[in-house]
Amino acid sequence: MRLSFRRIIFLVLVLLSLSLSILLLQSSTTLKQRWNEAWDTEKFDLDSYKAHNLETRRDFHYINYLYSGYYNFTKVFGNDIDRIKQTPLKDKCNVYFNQFYQRNPDWRLFTHNSPDYRFDKSSDKKHLFFKEEQKRLEDKFKKEKRGTDEQFVLTRQDNRTISNQFKEHIARSKEIMYEMADVTTSLRVYGKCFVDQPELDDNQKKTFDDLSSKFFPFLSQQLPMFKVQGEDRSTGWPIIKDDGSVEYKSDVVGENYIDFVKKHSKGKGIVISAATRHAKDVMKLVMILRALNNELPIQIMHKGDITKRSLEWIENAATADVAELLNPDTDTNQGSYMPELKLLESYKDFGSYFPKQNLQFVNIINCINKKYKFHFPGYSNKILAVFFSSFDEVLLLDADTVPLTPPKDFFESQEYQKSGTYYFQDRSLRDTNDFIETNFFTTLSPANEKSIDTLFDIPRITEKTLNNKYMTGWRHYQEAGVVAFKKSQHFMGLLMMFPLMLWTEPVHSSIWGDKELYWIALSAAGDENYEFNPVSAASIGEKTTLSNRKFYPNSPSNEVCSTHPGHVNQDGKLLWINSGFGYCKKNGYFRDRTKFPFSVFDKDELSQLYSSPLQIRAALVPPDLPRFRQPGNPVDDEPEEQFKRSWRFRQKDIDEINEKLPQGAQRTEFITEWGPQKGWVKSSICFGYYYCAYDKVQSYSADKEFDEGRLFEFDEQSVKMYNYLSKVWNTAALRKPGFSKSST
Ligand SMILES: *[C@@H]1O[C@H](CO)[C@@H](O)[C@H](O)[C@H]1NC(C)=O
Ligand SMILES: *[C@@H]1O[C@H](CO)[C@@H](O)[C@H](O)[C@H]1NC(C)=O
């Protein structure tokens, strides 16, 4: 086409007037609104929200994640994957970390504690986000217009503001997730390049040191202080020399902390993290360990937050003569509980010889830089305890756990022998988690074929992770009251726990403390060689025999109600229980006396029950639930929503019926018309710690009547042993603060 001068002038004029009118439109607010409205097609209804949620899940799905430096990395090798695979590791490491430094020379592990830079777990729940924000607007309106009778009206503009806010949240959440996944990717590569290598040259050492201070900026140069019982002075970290002599080190100046802990963690032992409030439980636990003839050394890890007097009590429990410990004259409980069982006279009959315990108190307060002091949530103490313990093979015990088998058995278990870990499963409660959570943890793990991990021969996670209870939609998988862990074998997994611990959200609200961290961190490190006890948590106590005390008197199911979860191994042997040995660790009988089934107890029986240790005669393991979510995080949540909806058509359990009772309505005490619908039914007894467990639950599949769990009943000899241990745990002959030397 020939462009004449006239045509050009005409075109320019048209363009000018067009842009002018746009400018005009934009500058006047009412016109602007019209303009926006003309383009505004966004819909605000449930179906649109759902469609959007699906889109977000598709977008967030772990399959889309690729390390941000992936293409820069492969470019160096001419994008030739085979060539990369054949390149020596050392050279690949060089390229990777050179680029890492180039991109962000000042990088350090971030903590993301700021409230306005946070992963938002409602990213795939647009409907909820809207509901909350709309409510917030309404509340604000009502507050401002209090006293007037103006009605709150939600405008389209309000909806659009919320929508924009939501878009920002989603974008930020994805950014944070990818940022975190980049960190775990780089940490895996760091492990492969430096931690797992037997020899490093000087250059590599320099990089290793520098990277270690970037990934673990909270580590000071101080080592923990070890105080051996009976001695007033502390020593540093014990280093066992080739000739068997020991040297003590108090800092790692001039060395690499990570390398130091890996090299110098030696031997096997029990590790307990404790503060003053745990002292009484620790003392009781030490008594149990003596009764079980434990010979493993014990390290009690603290942050200087345990009083000198508590240390003295615990030491006394560990070293006092058995005649003093079991002295009937000082045991004020002696008469009230199993008076016929005389501990001092009969402990040998139970095979106990009460060896003195080898105890060390380990203060780790100076190992964490002051700046990071408040970054570690309370539950992280246990993970710090494992890391800073000088043992390589650690049996990590919560202060209120009670082992019922000698601790060395945990190390001798088939599971530990096979994997260097022995983990335990939690109660299989019918609590679900969300796509966004399981997807987040999978994104943090080496999950994709196309990934940096593949190029570095880092193993990808398999069905073992993707098909486990948590990843298939259940909230509770691990119970971490007892964890056996070989540090040298799972060192990268241990290091991976640190970022997970420091990133409060979304980790914190997705896994309840440290509970699930032990397996998640290992999977995230590409290490799936961990083993769980195959039997889920059991309810430990006595089978309900009197039918007027049963919650489902007409059900064929057995019932064991208790505040104590416990763990039975494959052979039906009871290994440990949780929450001490008391009947209820939270309160006395008075608060619970009107609640069924205690309402049908006579008063003396009930007060006796609450003041006595738990009677162990049975362990009931309810059936596991079927998968809630299919492995691999399907983006379509309709199947799981459907499964959840189907629960509404089941009968209700006591806990559901009583949950949202209208005021003044009668609580349901027991149900005669049907049987239990869940394996674990919660009660308000003992501050909500009380659960009843069932081994015949109305099935979740159509082809049978019941899903079946397992009931283990213990023989007379075992019951006697548990009674004996409960009495040891409950003995009051231990030195108390009032009697301690330092107080006189
Ligand atoms: C990739 O390399 C280019 C050029 O060196 C650099 O500008 C860019 O930031 C790098 N991108 C990433 C994600 O590392
Ligand atoms: C705003 O959104 C809600 C749903 O979140 C919808 O019910 C309402 O009709 C919308 N209001 C306007 C004016 O668009």
C-alpha cells in the first residue's frame, strides 16, 4: 500500500484523538470506573472461586517447580544433559556454587518471620479468603457506624479490592515456596558436594566453610558445655583420640561447625531435652531407666534454663543407692498404691539391679548466636538436642515418655538395624490436611525428573514418601516422643531440619511442632532410608468390661479409654508409653467426676483411680483409615471432598454429637443404637487428653461391616512388670527440693 502524506496525517490524528480520549477517560474517576467496568468480567460466586482454586493448585503443583538457576547451570554445559551427567562432581559443584554466589553474593538463610511476607495457606481457598475479608470489612463498618442504622453493603469495588489482595497473596506464596525450594535444593547440592565427601581440597574447604556459615548463620563458634554428674566444672566436647585418650574442645574457631559435629559425634546414648519444668518427669524417667538396667549414657540437653536444684534431684535419682531410692520410710505413696508390692524387698525379683546412670548435663545456650535466640520455637529444642549431643547414635526421649523395655532394644530393633532410624506412628485420628500443605513439602523434596537433583545424582523421593499417611491426606503420621536416629548416617536429613524449623510458616501450622519433621526433613534431603514401627499408636490401659461404663454398650468392639498413647511392636511387645505413668497428668478427679463414665463410678473408686498410676493390661490399635488423598497430590479435590462429605451420612460419634451442643442441651453420654464410627473418639475428660479406642469400626468401604484393628492383652507376668515399673515411677522416696542439700 502506498502511504500518501495525507494518509499519514490522517492516521496520526486518529491515534492522537484515541489516546487523548483514553487519557480523559482515565483521569476522570467516574469515567475511569466506567472504563474499568467495561473490562470487568470477574465473577464473584462459589463456582468461579472453585475454578480459580483448581487453577491455583495446578499452578502450585510441585511438578512445575524447577530450581531458578537451572537453565543458567545447564547452559554452561551446552544444555547437554548427558554431558552434565558425565562431568566430574567437583566441576559441577564449582559451576553450581559459582553461579549461586554470582546471583546473590550476600545470601543467608532467611527466616521469614515477618507477618506481611508470609506463605498464605488459603491460596487455593479463594472462597474462604473472601469470606474472611468480607467479614473484616463488615466488622470495620459496624465499628465505625456504631449507633447509626446504616446497613452494610458489600460493593463490587469491595470484591475487586479483595480479589486484588488475594492475587497478591497467591503470587507472594508461590514466590516464598519457590524461594524455600531453591534453598532445600541448594542444601542438597551442598551436602552432595561437601558434606558427603571424604576429602576436600583447600579451595573446596573454603567454599564449604563459607556456605556453612550461610546456611547455618545461627551457629556461633562455641561448642556445648558438658557437665559430668558429681563434678562441679564443665568440660568442652569430648574428642576421642586414636590412642583412646580424650581431649575436650570448647569452640570450633578455625574449623567448620558442621564438619566438626559430623566427625566428632561418637557412641550411643539417650538424649533428653529439658528445662526446669521437666525436672520431675526426668527424675522419674531416670528411675525407670535404672529399673530397666539401662547402661547407655544419658545426655540432658538444656539452654541454661534448668535450676541447679533440678540438676541435683536428677543426679540424685541417677546415682543414689537403691536402698535410699526405694526406702519405704520416705516413700509417702508406698501405702496407698499396691501396698503388697514392696519395692525394696522385691526389685531383684523383677530382674532389676538399679545400675547407677552415666549422666551428663549439656548446656547449649552459647552455641546459638544471640541474634537468633528468639528464632527457635520451643519444639525445636529436641532437634537442637540431637545435633549438639556428642553421641552419634541417639535415642531421643521426651521427658514424659516411659520406656517399658531396655533402651538398647530400640537400637537392636530390626527397623534401626536396617535404616539407622526407628520412628513411631501417631494415633490414626480422622483429621485431614490440605493439598497446599502436602504439595509444599513435596516441592521442597527432590520430586521431579527434570531437576538439579537428577543432574547431581541425588535420589528422588518415591512412593515411600508420596504414599505415606501424611502425604495421602492425614494430619498425623509421626509421634516423636521416642526417636532413634543415627546422625552419621542421616546427617543431611538432620541439617535439613534447621531451615524447616526456622521457616515458621507454612511449616509450623502444617505439622504441629517437631512431630513430622524427622521424616519430612529426610525426604527433603533425598534420604528415604528411615523406618517406622509398622503398628500405629495404641490406646494403653484396661479394656472396659462393665457394659454400663461403655460408650457403645451394644457394639461388638472392644474399648480401651486412656490418656496414654503407647507403642507395640510387630510381635505385640509394648515398647513405650507417652504422658508419664499417672492416670491423668492434667488434673484431679474432681473436675471429671460428673462426666460419663465416671458419673457411674463411686467416689472412692474414682479418686483412687486418679491418684494411682495407669494400670496396663491391654493395648488397642484401631484400624488405619483408607487414603484421603491419592499419592502425587492430584489437583482435583473433588474425590477427597466427596469422601469427607460421606462422613456426614455416617452415624455420629459421641465427640461429634457433643461438640456443638446448643446451650442447655443434654450431653449424650453413651450410644446404644450404633457402634463407633472412628477408631479414636475424643472426650473432654482430663482436659481433652482422654481418648477411647475401638478395634471394630463401622467400615469405610462398602464391602464389609467393620474395619478391624488389633487388641493386645498382656499376660499376667507382663502386667506385674508394668505394675512394678509404675510403682517405681510413682515412688515418692526421691529427694525433693525441700530435702536437697543446697536448701539446708
Ligand atoms: C542467569 O545468568 C544471567 C547472566 O549471567 C544472570 O543475569 C541471571 O541473574 C541468572 N539467573 C539466575 C536465575 O540465576
Ligand atoms: C461480592 O462477592 C460475594 C461472594 O464472595 C457475592 O455474593 C456478592 O454478590 C458480590 N457482590 C458484588 C456487588 O459483586
